[in-house]
Amino acid sequence: MCELLAVSSKKPVSIKYSMHEFSQHGGLSHLNRSGWGMSFLQNSDTLLIKEAKPAFNSPWVRFLEENHTQTTCVLGHVRYATEGEPSYENTHPFKREAYGRAHVFAHNGSLKNYATALAMESPRYRPMGATDSEFAFCYLLDKLDPLWQFEKPSIERRLEIIAYVAEEFRELGAANFCYSDGDALFVHADVRRYDDNLEFGPKISPAIHWIERRHLHVDGLSLKSADESDNQTLLFASVPLTDDPWEDMPRGTLLAAKDGAIVGQISLS
């Protein structure tokens, strides 16, 4: 299955070791050879680098390791294609502009009959590729669109809509996703299939794990910041990236994170 990575930080950080470890899941030791991508929040926009090639031998991955991009929010993904051929437009994360800010989405899972089950109300958001994941992203933006008409909506209102959409996704298949609207990061955990000796097993939970670190030097993981004394960082990943005790996200958990702290949570049935 695909691998997800997300970071929310109070102050700008750059990732070193987790990028290396994450890239190992992009084709070197796992089945995910269909593409990879990383999004780095830059004020109201994002720096998005992705390609429809394995991550483990990518010069772009080495470039990112050597040139530490400062950011407060990261979304990363390595892809095992279940729908849509390996191509740039089918590679996660997906990015759209909405109301003057970049919205970014990455999904782990496979949704069935999504084109008929998820009816959009507006023609504003349309997928450029041929994946269920990008279609789901467009559908999510379509449902969130009314909230952004006049002002930035509260995180509570955004959580309500995202939770409703996540329940719809779960009716169609596995729905693990990370979504950033340029203000907050939203992470939903469902079920996933883990690969063992290059073979996929049954769908199980937990599908996402997270860890909190106020200090930026963790055994096995390097986060760098200009000011390490007063920072707070949350990391989310499909599998723990270090030997530290990561927390499991139970199935149906939807978290909202901002500035390195959890600011909202909904537990779906």
C-alpha cells in the first residue's frame, strides 16, 4: 500500500533522516514503486515536488536531503498504483488553489464506484488525472467550498465537514488521508494492508501512527530548526519511522493539527 507522512510544527523545521527513511518505503524495500511526492507549506502556497518514479534512487530526494527546506507543514506520499497509470498528474500529493491559499491532499487506500457515489455540486474542482484519490480530493474541496465563501471557517466547522466526507469515503474503501488547507493539517485513519516479504496482507488497523516532540533531536530522526528551545512538532506516518514509542491512531479517528499541536478531534463510528 501507499505510505503517508505529515508534519505540523509551531516553528519552521526541516527534515533529514525521516526523508531518507521515508524514501526507503518508496521502492527500495517495499512495493511502492509508482511515484512519490513531498509538499512543503510556504506561507499561503506550497513547494510541491513529485515524480512518477521510485523514490529510493531519485535525485530530487537527495536534493531535498541536502537542501533543508524550512516549513511548518509537510505532506509526503509514496505510491503503489491501484488505479491510474504512473504519471505526474496521478502522483500524490495533489494541490489546488482555493480562496487564496494552497490546499494539498494525499490518500492511502482504494475507493470503489467513487465517480457515481460522490456527486459534486460545483464544476469548480475537477481531477486532472485518473485516480480515485484525486477525485476524492476534488469532492472534499467541493463540500468544503461553502465554508470559505466569506471568511476562514473555524476548525470545528471544517472538522465537521471533513468527518462527514471521511465517512462517505469509508463506505467505498480504505480512506487514510492527510489534508492541509494552508491553515491546519487534518489526518484521518482507517485501515490498510501492510506488505510482508513483498506481499500484501489483510486490511487492518492501525493505519497511521503519530508522535509529538517539543525538542527537535530524536533518536533516529533529525528535525532541524533555527530555534530549538521553544518548538513543538507532530509527525504522522503510515508506519513508525523511528524506534521511539509512536501512538496508534484508532480506526475512524480524525485529527486537526496546527502549530505542532492537536487542536481538534472527532471519532467516527
